[in-house]
Amino acid sequence: MNMKLEKILQVQRAAFNASPNPSWHERKSKLVKLGKAIADNEQNFKEVISKDFGNRSFVETTMAELAIVQAGIKHALKHTQKWMRTKKASTAMQFKPAKNIIIPQPLGVVGIISPWNYPLQLAVMPLIGALGAGNRIMLKPSEYTPGFSELLKSVLGEIFLDDEIYVATGGVKVAQAFSALAFDHLLFTGSTNVGRIVAGAAAKNLTPVTLELGGKSPVIVDDSANMKLAISRITNGKTINAGQTCVAPDYLLMPQGRIDDFAQALIKKAEIFYPTFADNPDYTSIIADAHYARLQNLLEDAQAKGATLRVAGTDDSQLLAKQRRIPLTVVTNTTPEMKIMQEEIFGPLLPIVASETLENSMDYIQKRDRPLALYWFGEDKAKRDHVLNNTISGGVSINETAWHVVQEDIPFGGVGPSGMGSYHGEHGFQTFSHMKGVFLQSKFSGGKMLYPPYTDKTQKVLNMMRKFM
């Protein structure tokens, strides 16, 4: 497989070198073909993703994957031609009448390693940016969704040549070989621990990377919040895809006196959303036995260390286990020693941390790894702006969870341990482009007055120039 991947890389690089700057017509054609292929296979994608998970609502796949991908393609088709254009840049007075321009150019061959939790969205959204920027692409989807991976390989293989887009399927060894290839750019979406390994492999080739990782995304519930609205939106953000979302709310911060009522309200709302969890086609299964066991271990550890667990529903525990279903579980009386407060949860478990003031909450967040997302619920604009200006996170949604991720006109990405770089919309185009700066000298340049041999006149000209710097 290593040799095959290397061969594909060389084939793609040769194809790129033969046509290093595809026209808008060529890029548009590829984006249109991609959109049509996905639309033609919507039902197949919904079925195979659900099978890979054990169960995944067709509505969730449509809402959180298919609709987002189609919107991304539509946005790219509308704007990429403008993004491709050479741009004028300002020129300092001392260099005029010379001019500066910026030429966006494709990088070459882009590698994409995508995860299992939103397998279509997180494979195709960076693909859109890379295609629009004029690159060739090699894509490695997750081994945890083998049915989806094979379908994606088949669908893309029918409309693209291997020297345009190639999908590599397989397990960890394939992923390791893939990340070691000398791409012109590599985008990885996954856990922070694996992200470090991928970045290390890429560094050996000096391959620039975009890392979309994760972390513990906090929710601050302010006293000024509309509590009814907050409960519905937090519950939805935590239970869609059974919490298996990189920007899912990881824990809540609120005063101790409000925790019990809020926790119970979250449970009641989850039971309204999902009258049952077992055998419910609307509720997603945990992706694999190992992930299910890890989540159960987090709960057992928290309970053993004094936490209180509130579990939504009254489903039979054996049936839930058989289907790898975990209802929303709100965890209170938490302490920092609990594993659930140390690891990214990536499931429908929601700890609540007692925090009496906004400053306490912000201090708690700032002393920990910078999260991929931060959520604030409230109506006090001064407090809102204080949080926005004095916390650092990849992105933020105000009075909502997760929806900032699907906005095409703002960047999506992490910071620090939650990632580096960003994409979506024009930000994706720029990530997968080289913005080449060009200085166009005029024949009337006064630069010759700075040629050696240096004299007093040279110094006078230099002094005059420095006045304009």
C-alpha cells in the first residue's frame, strides 16, 4: 500500500505540473460533477452511514451532512471565480511608481484525512476548498465507517480520474503511510493525540498542515439567559449524533444553586426529543464497542468519585447496551479528578461544573487547553462582549451550539491543542492556495540611486526614503 500511495502521489504531481493553474471552467466543472454525484447518491449515503453506526437518523445525515455539503458547493460555485482573481495590493510611497499584486495559485497535491463522526461532511467540505483552489487531492476516510468509505471511493471514482481525486481506504497502517507522504498541504480532522502524530509525520517532509482537532468545549449559562431557550439548544447540541461531534457542548458552567433544576430540565427536554432511546430511529448509536466502553468507563469513574448521574428515559439497560445507545446523562457534583473532566467526552454525557461568577467561569476556561468551541447563553451584551474579548477558542456560538461551524463566510478551525489553521468558504480557498506576492518594478524607478559605490548622495536619498517608511 505504501508504494501504491506513493505512486498515486507522483501521478497526481505530474498531472498538476502539466496543468498547474486550472481555469475557472475546469474548476467549476469538477465542483458541479461533485455536487451532482452526491445528490444522485443521497439515499445510498444515508443508508450506508446508518449501517456503519448501527443506527443514524436519516434526518440527521441530511441536516448535518448532505445539506451542509450541498450549501458548501453552491457557495464555492458562486464565489470561487472572484477568489481566483489577481488582487491589487497597496504600494508604499517610497517604491512608487512600482506596483504590488497578489496572485492566488494552487498548491499542488493536497492530502485530506477525515474522521468517522460526520464522514461525508468532514471529507467533502475540505475537498470543496481544495478543488476550488485548483489542486489534486488524495483522501483517506476513517476505517470506523468502512461502508461509507467504499461508497465514497466508488462515487468519486466514477467521475474523477486517479490523477484528480483518489480515495485510499484501509486501517491504521494505511493512515500512517498516508500521513507520511510529501503532500503540498495536509488537512487532518480527528483527536488531538492523533493530530500530534500526523503533524510529526508531516513535519519530516516540511508539509504544512491544517489540524481540526477537538477538546472540551465549554458552555457558560449566564443569569441573563433565556433558560427555556438555553435548555432546548444545549440538549439538542449534546444529543444530535449522540454527542459524537467535535464541537458538542462538553461541560456547563453555572452557579451551584441553579445546577439541580437545570440538570433536571435538560433530562426532561431530552425525553421530549426522544421518548425512547432504544429502538428509536431518531437516536444515533455509539460508533463502536470500544467507544461505548470508554464512555461507560467515564460514567463509572465519575460515580465512584462522588458524582451524581441523571439519565434520561427508562429504557432497558441491556437493550441499550446491545444497540450501543447511551441516553443523555447529566453529571453533577463533578471534581477535576474525574476522567470526565479531563478528557474530551465525544458522547451524550454532560457534566455541570459549579461556578459562582462569570470571572470564575472564564478563569476556569482560560487555565485549560484552548477549546475548539465556546458557547455563551445570555442577553447581557456587556457580559457577552467581555467573554468574546477575553477568552480564546476556535469559534463561538452565542445563544446556540455548533451552528458557527456551518457558516460559509467565517473560518472554522481550532487554536492551540484544538487545532491550527481553518477552512470553509474563502478561508478554505486560501488554506489550499499559495498567495504569491509580486512586485512590478517601473522603468522610472529611482532604485539606481542606491547602487554602489555609496556616496554622500546615496545617504541623502536613503534618508529621504526613510521619511516615507
